[in-house]
Amino acid sequence: MRVLVFGTKGQVGSELKRILGPEDSVRFASRLEADFTKPQMIEQLIEEFRPSHIINAAAYTFVDQAEIDEALAFVVNAEALQVMASCALKVDAMLVHYSTDYVFDGSSQMSYEEGDTPNPLGVYGKSKLLGEVYIRESGCRYLILRTSWVISATGNNFIKTILKLAKVNEQLSVVNDQIGAPTSADLIARVTCDLIQKDEQDPLSSEIYHLSSSGEASWFDVAVHAINRAINAGVSLACDPNNVSPIPTSDYPTRAARPANSRLNSDKLETLLALNMPYWTDGVDGTIDELIRKGLLK
């Protein structure tokens, strides 16, 4: 098995690097080696390394900025994937790609299943959906893993932001009408490794899977839990959990619309791997514990 990983500096890429480690059979391609605005660099890397598995953890993820940088979002999230999938087909590699809950409009009252019809609200979701389409139409073997509300001790995410705000503000207001489940980058990386090992033993069919923690919460729920956890772990914060106020999305306008319902049903993936997805609080707690261990919360 030879694994080529794109996007090694982000949340999931960093966890993949930790888990897969420095092996001769694994190559982690930096942004300097694989600029997604220069598709020939992607082609050259794949042709040279000739992997059995390609993991794409790279993406344009600036949801609001994508409304302005539309062309760049589509280049990185779609056009580069068209090239990558074509190259995967040439070298007979399986392409593992991460997509998002933003391919849905969030209007459903149920958690989204893989076969539900996508209807993205903004440029980011539209670019990610087109990337999925390009992969499926390429003819390569693929696994598309849709996930949501990714958190880790690396990079930018809601947990790090809310705790940073809680250190300097005595009161906070957080949206309570967007529902989902925080999903740790560690979980995503570990499930990815399980999938490629399973594929190495017995080739898997090309599929889309939803990969999300179990349970559900609003951003308000997550904020209150995170602040409670940090305080109980000895972190000094200015904001008490009781001073976090729930507000509607309409009171916190953003350039890009967010889906009100980001719940993803992971039953299909749980059945394939014979596992139970951890509850969302486990990922939040683990992220906070890691931030404390690294001295990033004082």
C-alpha cells in the first residue's frame, strides 16, 4: 500500500500525519509541492509516486470569503479534483476525498442520508458538490466522506474560537438554531485509515459515506459544554457558562448562508466498519484536553 496525502497542514491532514507517520510508503504533499491552482503539480506528484491510495484533505474552506473568491473556491474544491480523479484512474488508485454538510440546504427535519438530494446554499457548498460530481464522473475508484463541524487542536475551528472569546469576555451570544454534531479530526483520520486498510485487504466499492459524531447540538449547546469542560479542567475564563446567551441566526448575519440542519446520518459507514460513532461531547472533550496538554489554554 502506497498512500499520497494532500492537505497536510489542515485539521484532518495533521491528524493523518500523526497516525500514518513517517513511512516510506506514505508521502505527505505540502502546498509548495501541490499548488491546487497549478494542476500539473498534482499530475506530476501522482505520476511519480504512483500511489495505491490518494487522500485529499486539502480544500478551500473559507465559507464567507468564498462568496467573494468564487473562482478560487471552484478551482481548489472542484477543478483540482477533476485532475486528481483523472490521475487516480490512470494509476489505478483509490481516491479518498472529504466533502461537507454544506452540500445540503439544511431544510430537512431529519438527519441527512447519502442519497438525499443536495442543494447547497452558497459558493463553498456548490464548489464542494461539483468536486463530488467530478470524482464520480471520472471513473476512478473513490470514497467520498461527507463530514461536518470539524474540530481539533490544530487550525481554526469553533472550539478554539469560543474559548478564546471566553477568556476575555464576561458574556457571549451564540447561535442556537443551527443544529449539527462537532466531529473531531482525529475521528475522521482514524476512520479514513480503517477504510484504506479495509480496501487493501478487500477492494471496496466506490461510495459516498457520511462521517459524523453521534448526537446533535446547536452551536450554543457546544459553546456551553466547551466552557464548562475547560473551567472544570482548571482553565481560567472570564465567561461563566451561565453568561452564554442563545440567539437566532438572524441576529448574527454572515455573508454566506449556513444550513440550519447539518445533521448527517452515519449508519451506512457504521455498518461497513462495524463501529459506533462516538457522541459529539467526546470529540469536544478530547480537543480541549489536547489544547491543555499543548499549553494552548492557560
